[in-house]
Amino acid sequence: MNTKHKIIGIVSAVLLVISVWLPYVTALGYGTNLLDVPKTKFLGISIIISGILCTAFVTMDKKATKILSIVIASLFLLITGSVIVAIIAEPRKGTSIGMGAILMPLACIGIIVSALIGLSKKKTTTLV
């Protein structure tokens, strides 16, 4: 049984959780993660919970869990994309995108790819 897509999914989900503690915005040499700012604390906690759920979902061989992990990862990919666009669209002196904003979309893409590979695997039956 081929489990490479499950390994990709687990590693990507772990990276999704780690990205919450990495700086999203860096200003004048100081970074701010999602748990530092009260307005984004709920988003950070929901990403942690969703990352843990995606870790479980990508290891299951059910079609519904694969689709659910695609939906969750796509949602956070859109959220991170909007944050990156907002930072780029309104540049301020000394402000840049942090590692968390770079790692999160990559982790989401990894989860989506892993789930799509898992969905495309054909079930084979063997006659004994």
C-alpha cells in the first residue's frame, strides 16, 4: 500500500500548525504571530485545531475526510492569500511578510495535494 501521500499530508498539517507561531508580519525587525495580536488570536487557535484535524483526516481512507481536509486547507489558503495581498497592496516603511505567511500557504497546498492524491487512488481488490 502506497502511503507517500499520507506522509506529505501529515508533514503539511504539522507545518500548518507550526506556522501559527512564526511571524506573519515583520515591522522594523520585530515579528508578530497570530497569537500575539488579540484580533487574530481566534484565527490562530482555529488554525491549530484545523491542522490537528487535517492530520487525522489525511491518514483516513475515507472520501469524506479527504474532501473535508481539502475544504479546510482551501479556506486557510484564501485567508492567508488575503493577508499577503493586504500587506503587499499597502506597503509601509519597514513592513514585510513574515515566515508564517509564507509557510502557511505552502502547508495548505501540501494538504490539498495529499488529499487529491488520496482521492485519485483506485481501490484494488485481490482475489484470494
